[in-house]
Amino acid sequence: MDTMLEARLQTQQRNTQNTQETSLWSSGFGMKLETVTPFLGKYRPFVGRCCQTCTPKSWESLFHRSIMDLGFCNVILVKEENTRFRGWLVRRLCYFLWSLEQHIPPCRDAPQKIIENTGVQNVISGRVPAGAGEGQVPGLAKKEVQRILGHLQAPLCPFLLRLFSWALLRFLNCVFLNVQLHKGQMKMVHKAAQAGLPLVFLSTHKSLLDGILLPFVLFSQGLGVLRVAWDPRTCSPALRALLKKLGGLFLPPEANLTLDSSEGVLARAVVHAAIEQLLVTRQPLLIFLEELPGAQGPRLSALGQTWLGLVVQAVQVGVVPDAMLVPVAITYDLVPDAPCDVFHALAPLGLWTGALAVLRSLRSWGHSPRVCVRVHLAQPFSLQEYTINARSCWGSRQTLEQLLQPIVLGQCTVVPDTEKEQDWTPATGLLLALKEEDQLLVRRLSRHVLNASVTSSAVMSTAIMATLLLFKHQKGVFLSQLLGEFSWLTEETLLRGFDVGFSGQLRCLVQHTLSLLQAHVALLHVQQGDLLVVPRLGPGLTHLARLSAELLPAFLSEAVGACAVRGLLAGRVPPEGPWELQGIELLSQNELYRQILLLLHLLPQDLLLLQPCQSSYCYCQEVLDRLIQCGLLVAEETPGSRPACDTGRQRLSAKLLWKPSGDFTDSDSDDFEEAEGRYFRLSQQSRCPDFFLFLCRLLSPLLKAFAQAATFLHQGQLPDTELGYTEQLLQFLQANAQEEGFFECADPNLAISAIWTFRDLGVLQQTPSPAGPMLYLSPTFTSRENQEKLEQFIRQFICS
């Protein structure tokens, strides 16, 4: 009887809470607030400078400090002042008049010039081995070229471009609150365009809408019609036909055939000729270097690397003297078309599907809060300059199995002094046609540019809110406390040189952000008149984890350092011990270097996105410097040693006063021997324990998924296909999430990363089969003892 009464009472309380929650969302938290639109302020860190190591001349020539103060503009805000006309009728037709005034450069005789290209003519005439012209009538070969060219591109339609721009402008104003662009970044791009070189925009990829929104933004800023390299798998044939009329490019399927295939040779020649024609006529090109969030695979796009390889090859053969590369990023408060289940591949988008999505967006206009968008253009740099300087930064590399497996199994304690070689992006036919050295150049250039795009991206308010709710207040937080935490994390982000994509009154910003996250957050009234913000369990936490990943690059160095310190203390102090007990331990600089290196090797390159020109030891020093700067580590002076600040008695004349960045050779051994005497302690300031725990938790979803994948090794059914074993592991992660509450780990992308990392580590081995690559457990890790060693190695970096 008592149990029934308790259940009835809980049901009544839950219904009351649901009623209160519904009324809170509808009444604006029950508070009388002034409506303030979140917008971008003028004073922000200016981000997006190019690499000074690889492109020093570009770093100097395409930047001036005055552009930092130019502020932002809302691209979709078109008024009477944006046209040549004035009057009441112009104010009502300003979108239409604006679209008519946009300049669309003519592109005459482009198909004929491509057909007359020397490389295409050599293939048609049969002068190239395995060319399509061998045994064919030249007329038939020419028709085949026209067919391939029709699959690749189509002539631009000015009327359709103007009509589409007008309709898109109206649609964007209905869906988005604003689309912001920094005027100083745009000025750098205009300055690069005045040099008379073609512009190649290399972008991140957050949504299918990126391929339409980015060309519109750059078209509205006077850069002409962008040629967008689309993925044919994401579009239906009808949609591809429309996009080609608007400037889209689609790689012919024959281009990815084997190198000795006659159809592949002809298709690749046509694609090369088309890219050369684009560069010669200085038409801007947009390439996406990232895969879509819903795509199962590596972060770096194989198709994007293919298009970038075509540009690199065209510059190297002298078709154009140089090309200016512009890293681009786009960030949303919420991604418009984010799939609910990212494990399944996205179906091709058709015309009717796209039209229905537009109608749904317009139908919800006024009922759901609109999101803000930020477009980032990093500093352009010379491809020729990068090619010359980057080759000097290449050194020896080893696989993850060679670097880490002996240490995991306890066979070795010394970390090899080499870099990790890890590349999950497969090479396609067009990229394989390049020399091996050029393939390596393209892969490292794409990683370098993606690093520049990510570091120049602004952190949106939803990412900050998701991070706070997931890693600091998963059990709930009062709104009054959340306001202070939101302000604190915003300031910490700005202090690290990352921009934020919002400004305005703090309370209104938090209200706007929570309204965007209302599907994943519950609001409850409490007796004191405050509000309790509680994240919803289950898929809501998984969604918050994906949003919080946008903030990770700003704190990545500190997070790696904090987890490394946790691993160093794991064998000395119990994890649940007091902070004062952990602060007693002395941490030598060499031990910290070693732990940071081990964690760097374990973490995937797709997460770290380290610049190829930066060595791991340089990054270790950067991590250590960040821990000292943020106050977590303090230097400990040992008795009898010279203070670290005492430089007066150093014999500077006995050695070089400077050394090249990243040059760690035997001549640096003196410096490392000197570092052996340097020790650190954890700071005892009151704020340090919470901040240390917060930094460790930023990497906890990935590390916990890796640890659970190690636990699953003796339960999984192997051998199995990669897709089948990924499904097995995902089900295991989801079952553990229901039991332990770690829903942020039940992510398909984390499961795939764990399997690929274990494959590189030598835990799993792969063999080809008719059904696809088959995975099986390597003989070394069939023993339960080695599996437990792997799990313990991973868990040492996890802070409970």
C-alpha cells in the first residue's frame, strides 16, 4: 500500500513538473525580460592568421592591424542602401533589385577550351598509354569527352542565379537571425584577389546548407560566382542538374577507376583540364575538406583532398604561377539538418526532399527560435610558398603500433623520438595518380588548412551552454549560478584567443541559448523563485556532447595536460584522495613530457588536428606552458638548485642563442638534461580542483569510449566486418550508458574512432574479403592479460 502511494505521489510530482516546465518555456522562464537579439560585438580577438612558419611572406603581406577594428556585417540584411535606387517601392523590392545588380562574369567557350586542352587531345589521339582514343574513332572519343564534361559541370545560367539568390535571401531571413561576417577578414580576401591569382576556398563542413550559404555570402561580397565541389553521393540526379547550373562541380565516377583503365584516363584528363581552365580564368573555387557530420568515416574528406590535389598539380606544372588558399569555417547555433542518428549514412537529397525541408522551415518560422550563423575567412596564403617551406618540415614517422604497443604491454618505457603516422582518409584514383611525395604534401596541407579553419571558428553560445551542463552541472544547476558560469567560460574562451559568436545582455543570451536547447534541457521552478536547469538523460546528453565538441579546440592543450597529470598521479595517489594530498607530489618535467606524449599518440589525429609543421615535443612544451599560465602547475625549486628565473649565470656563449622551431636533434640533449632538474606541483588555489576536473572531463567521452572498447574485446564476436563490429560496440556502449549514465559515450563516431585506433595500435587486424574488410583480434591481444593492460593504460588518463 505504501509503495502504491509513493508511486502515485511521484507521478503527481512529475506531472506538476511537466506542467511547470511547459509554462516556463511558453512564458519565457516566467520572468519579465527585455528582448535582445544576440549579435556579434565589435571587440573580439582577431583570429585566423596564417602559419608564420610555413608562410611567413603571406603572414606579413596580407594583413594590417587596422582591419581588426572594422567590425562585423550581417550578410542577409539587405536594405534600400544596398541598391542604387531610393524610394518606398525600392524598400519593398530591395531583395529583387539587389539580386539584379549582382555582377555575374561571362564564361564563354569554356567547354571548347577544355576539349582542346593538350592533355585531353593526347588521350583522344591515343598518344597516352591506355588512353581512350586507342581503337576509337576520334568523333566518338569527342562525344565521350562531352559526356564526361556534362557530368562534371554545366554552363552558368545568369537568370537562374539571380532568381535563386533572391529566393535564398528571403529564405535565409526567415530561418536565421543573422549571418555574420567580419569585414576585416573580407578585406584580406579582397586584397588577395587583387594580386591577380585564383582564389581557392577550403572549408569545414557542418551542414548540407553550407554548399549554398557560403557561395551566396561570397557572391554578395563581390567575389563572383563560386564553383562548388559537391559530393555526388549527397545529391539526386535532378538536384545535381540544378546545382551545376548554379556553379556546382561533380567528380565523374570514371575518375576514380584504376590507373590503367582507359575510361579513367580520359575522365581524369577532362577533370584536370576543367580545373586548369577554372584557375586560368580566375574563377573562385570552394572545396570542403571535412566530411558531413552524418557521414560514417574519417573527418578529412577524401573527395576534398582529391580536388585539392588537382589544384596543387596545376600550380606545380605551371598552368598558373600560384594560387591563394583561404581557410573557411562556418558555425551555427544549431546545425539546421543535423540527423538524429548519425550512424546511418545520409540519403541523397532530392529536389522534392529539399523543397519539403524548406517548407517545414518556413512553417516553423515564428514558432521556434531562429539561430545565428557565423562565417569565418582566415588569412589567405600562397600555395607556392607553402609547398617550398613545408617540405623542409618533414621528418621520420612511425605507426601507432610501433610507438605505443611496447609501452602498453610493459615491454618498453622509453617513448621513441619520432612523430606518429596516422591517416584514416583513403586515397582516391585522382590522388593516387600523383607522385607519392605530392600525395603526402596534399594530405598534410589539408590537415594544416583544416587546423587553421577550426582555430578561427567562433564558439557559439550553445557550445558553451552544452559544455557547462554536461561537464559541470549534469545533475542540474540554478539559473542564477548558470549566469555566472556562462560569463566565466566565455571569458576563459576569449582569453585563449578564440572568438565567440554572440554578444548582448547576459540574461537574454542565456535565455536565447536555453530556448534553442529546450529539446534537451528541462526547466523547473523552485520555491526561492529561481529556476533549476536540468539536462535530459538519454539522447539529450549525447546531443550536448556533440555540441560541446565545438569548444574543445579552445581548451585542448590544457585538457591534454590535465589528463596527462592525472595519468602521472594515478600510480601514486588514489583518484578519490583530497586535492591537498595530490598537491604534495613532485612532478618532474621529463615525466610530464612522457605522459603528454603517450596521450598525444593515443588520441586520434582527427581530434588533435596538430599542424604538420609542429613537432610533438613542441606541442608538449606548449601544453606545459598552458598548464602553468592557467595556474594549475607551479614550479618547485629544489634545495641547492639554481632558480628557474636566474639567467644571469647561464653560459649563453657556449651554445647557440636560438634554434629553429621544431628542430629537436642530438644537439638539444643539454636542454633536456637541464629539464631533468625541473619539478612542478599542483597549485593549491581554491579554484584549481574544479578547473582541473573540468579540463579532464572534456576528453572523458572519448577516453571512456576507448576504455569500454578495450573491455568489449573479450565479449565481441570476431571475426566480423568493420560495419558489423561497429554495430556490436555501439550496442555495448548504449547498454553501458543505460546502466552507468554515461550517455555521452554512446556515440557512433566514438565507436568508429575506437575501432580505427585499435586497428592502428595492432589490437585489431584487418584482412580483405568479398563482404568488405574483416576484423579479427591480433594474436598479441587474444590473452586477457594484455587486454587488461590496454584498458588500464587508457583508464589512467580518466578522472573519475
